[in-house]
Amino acid sequence: MRLVLAACAFALSFIGLPAYAHTAYLLPRDFTPDGGAVTIEAGYATQFFTSAIGLSSPDLHAVAPDGTSSGFEATDVNAQRGLYTLNVPTEGTYRITTGEMLGAVTNMVAVDGQWRALGAGETPPEGAETSTLQTAIVADTYVSKVRPTERAYATPVGRLAIVPITHPNRISVATGFEVQLLFDGQPMGNMAIVLYSAGDPETKLDRFVTTDANGHALFSFTQPGAYMIAARQRAPAPPGSPAQVRSYTTTLTFEVVQDLPPIPPAPPPEPTRRRRH
């Protein structure tokens, strides 16, 4: 029963969203690049990973292994898909994120016990309950050059955050992938996080893991490939927001491999040169 309730709560997050709502994702062409750059696909989709609307957020950025910002270059951004080149000059793990992107405010009305968006110029029925809704979206992914590091994902992004416990570039069929779900920095227990494979529609909600009391969820896999997990939550908007309610969606795209390759040994530290007096 606990699992059914969690799945229903996730499904309810779709109710009342505008028909043009798509799910944002970031997909690297190579999760473990060995060159100096990697291509990132950024888009909104109703079927993964086929972009229907290009993601061109000015907030799209990357965190380098040392915690600083890493450079992006837009290489092919159009109405259907966005392609970006991320420079990866040093070894380690890079976080690519949209940050928390806020959408337009939608006027909502409750009809027959369900919320729906009001059409342009539409007047709500007399006595009907009304509200305002704003989306808040975060899309994340990670790439690691040569050697995985942890600093890039140490700090959660957005109010609804998926924090990797397993390193996001060290996921195999045997190890699975463990994450923690946070809201306002606090663990979210008994929440469904849905798992998508390539080709799945965003409305496919039957494959999910429910978080434990500490917000942890462990995903298992039967085959390698690119996957995405998504969490959704509606909550009162923070004070000063233009809407009464926010609908939060956070996604994390990653790769599962059959067998984890060995991690190359770290290079020896450079010898300290003595200064001559």
C-alpha cells in the first residue's frame, strides 16, 4: 500500500499541468570523455531521449572538479534541440545543470475535485476554488574524465534535489545506483522516484523506487544503457513568489555499464622545488 500511495502522489503531480508541459533532460554524448570537450544534448521531451523543444536556458552551466565554473559553448541550439560543447580540460567529475528554472505563472481552477489550467480569457465557474501555479525545473547530469571525483555534486541544486550516493559515473548492473532525495535540504521519505529508459514516454510511471525515511532510494538494473530518474513535488511557493504553488520537477540522467572499468592510479604529486637563497 505504501508503494501504491507513493506512485499515486507522483502521478498527481501531472494533473493540471499545461498540455505543453515536457520533461527537461541533459544527455552527454559521452559520460566518460577522454578528450578536451564533450557534447551535451539539452531538451524537453515527452519520450526519452527525443527532444521536442530545445533547452536554451541562460542558467545552463557546469561545475568543474575543483568547484569552479566550466565553460560552455552553444553549438547548435534551435526550437527542437539544444547542443552544447563543454570544455573538460582537467581530470575529474563535471556537473552539468540547468539550475532551478522557473516557468510562467498559470491560473488554476478546481473542477470536480481536480485542478486544471484556466484557458486564455476563461472565467472560473462561480464559487470554484482558484490558485496560481509556477513550475520549477532542475535537470542534472555528470561526466568524468579519467578519474571520478566527488566535489561537483557535494552541494544540492534547487529546492527539490536528487543527490547521488553512488558516484553518478560509477554505476553498473551489479552495483545499482543509490541517491538521496531532499526538499529544502531535508530528506524526503516515502516519495516515488521514477526510472526511465531510452524510449520511455514521460507518462510511464510504473517503474519507480520509494524513498526510505532518510530519503534514500536504490535503483537496480538488468542491462546497461542511458537512464533518467525523475522526482516531482508540489508545495506552497516561497514567500514573495508570483504564484501560490510551485510544481517541482528534478531529473538526473546517467549511464549504467555492464562492468566498471578500473580507475587509473592518481599521478604522483609534483616534487616541491627548494628555493635558492
